[in-house]
Amino acid sequence: MPTRTIQPPVPGRVAPVHPAPLPRVGEDRAAWPAGVAKYVVPEIVFGSGVLDEIGHAALRLGAARPLLVTDPGVIEAGWSGRALRHLRAVGLRPTTWSALTPNPKDHEVVAGAQAYLAQGCDVLVAVGGGSTIDAAKAIAVLVSNGGAIFDYEGIDRIPRPIPPLVAAPTTAGTGADVSQFAVITDTGRGLKATLIGKTLVPDISLTDPCLLVTMPDWLSATTGLDALTHGVEAYVSRAASFLTDEHALMAVRLVGRHLARSVLAPQDAVARTGMARASLTAGLAFTNAILGAAHAISHQIGGALDLPHGMCNAILLPHVVRFNAAADPQRFRALAEALDVRDAALLPEDEVGEALARQISELAAAIGAPRRLSEIGVVEADLAAFARQTLDDACLTTNPRAVDERDVTAILLAAL
């Protein structure tokens, strides 16, 4: 048998990587050769009672004096106190910072960074919802990189590593505990700015379903619909891959099965665990596949009017689904099946998007979420500014269909 000589690579030279091009609208991505796919994820600990591991988690990251980032509601619920006890039990000397409001503001992040530096802290521990975890990420960026937080707006613009970060979510939907996103309100511009980069992925995520029982009904509803939006947008994203697809579909299935029950029966352990899994799997999907137009538009509305992020997403998602599915319905059939749309596998292609959008709207209505932007304070005079600002949002880059200002305006009018 003839032999084959394998030549070693020439030192100092690396063969270039040529990723496969993205499929065009209307083409089946599954038929394309696999391109480059990447997947970032923290260490994940999931299960009832795992908040009790928070001290050991911080200790493993080298903490001596951690900064516990939390908020008044989480303190009132008792979860911050419980975390402090476990941090102290392993010999750490934590400092608490909680001067935080929903939709974390730029000036709050500055105050948190000042507290971190003044107390000589070395690790961040975030116990709270997405606002709390995003604030902790932004604090970490400032203490290691300096400058202003919006110097790092956009994708991969954070040059220096951040301090170690442990995140324990108290809501089920944001996925902030596993994501490479941080969304901070720019009070000067009146919008939410997005920072994206692997640097922002927490080191350790502790997902304890027990923490979800103290959420008020409205928060359970809106954060759950946020998880649904993450799953839907990640699955149809231009950056989706085999590494993210199953997580996205699983998140959609879990929301469909457990969200209504978790709102109507907050103490139901099965429903709460299901929604904790939905939030986690949706987070694993969108942090790697990124998102789309619903999030890009939602950031503008939420930033200007200081509204809950999940509430804005819940209103916008059906309209964005209709818009995107009109160009390429293929990917939406699997989502419709995951959300138990009746006869989803048999629907004509031109009906799939509408059926999925209708199912999403019915789920939102069943749990009392607002259906129209006008119900949450948006007026027609706001729409032009929202449409212009949306075009600069990083989440729009992976929307499956090209979007211009007229498209965004049409979506906003339909949702108004």
C-alpha cells in the first residue's frame, strides 16, 4: 500500500478559515455545509437549593472581599440575606451594593463601580433579576477598563478582562446569568444600549428554582415571555447553529408548557422548575445566536419609557414573527410545533407565521400581559424616533430579514 507523507505546517503561518456563507432568505439552512460555530457558556449549577453554594462558588474564583450586587426587592424577599450568610460562612467579607432600579441606569453603574473600588473588592456576586446581573457586568467593565460605560457599547469592544462574576437569577426569563449581553439605560439619549462580548459571560451561574416563588405575577408573566422571545429570535437568527437550535426549541416548549401555570400557581414546584429551565436554555441559545428585531425595537421603547423589557418584547414579538416569516416561513414551522400550534406540521407555508404569532398573542393574553403598545404609554408621536434608533441596535444585525426604518415603523404601527 502506498504511503502518504503528511507535511507539518510552516511555523508562523496559519491556514485561513473561510466560514460558509449564510443561506439567503428562502433557502434551507440545514442543506448548507457547516460553517464556523462558536459556543460560550459559564459553569452552570442548577437545582433546588443551589443558592447555598454561592459562598463556595465565590471562594473558588479567588474572592476575599466580594461585592454583592442586588436590589431592594431581592433584599425584601430574603435572598440577599441568605446569600450573605453563605458568603460569610466560608470566611469571606462581603460588601452589599443595592442602589439599583429596574432597567439599570448609567449613573447607577458608576456608583456601583465606585463602591467596588472604595471597598477593595475582588469578585462580583449578583443575586437578582436581569437588571441586577446586567448592572454587575457593567460595574465589572468599568472597574477593569475605566472610562464611561458607553465607550464599550456594541460588539466585542471591551479590551480588558473583567473581575470574576457569580450570578444567581431570581427571575425566569432574562438569561443574563449565562449571556454575553449587558443592557444599560443611557439616560442622556433615552434608550437602552447593548454591550455584547464573551468578556461579559459570568464565570459561574447558580440557577435555583426556589428563588422564583417570590416573583410578583406581572414579573413572572413578563420575564417568561422574555424567555419565549429569546427562544424564538435565537432559533431564526442569522447566527444560529446546531449548537443553539435545540436549546432555542427546548426553551419555547418549556414556556408553552409551564408559563401559565407558574403565573397562576406561584408555589407549583414543577412549573417553577420548568420556567427556570426555560430561562436557562433560552439564555444558552441567544447568547450564542444573538437576537433580532423584537429586542432591537424593545430596547428603544424600554429605555425611553423605563418599561419592563419582557413586557415590550411580549407585545412586539407576534408582529416581528409575521414580518420575518413573510420572507422565509421555513424556520418558523419548528417553532410553531414547539409551541403546540394546532396542526403546525400540516399548515401551508404562508400560514405558519400567522399561526405562530396568534398562539404567542393568546399565551400573553392568558397570563394578563398587555397586548398593545398604547396600553403601556407609547403614542404615535414616539414611533419615528424609536424607528431611527432601532437601526443602531446590535441585535438587529442577526435578524433573519433585512430591516429598514420603514419596516420598523410598520411593525410599531401594527403593535400600537
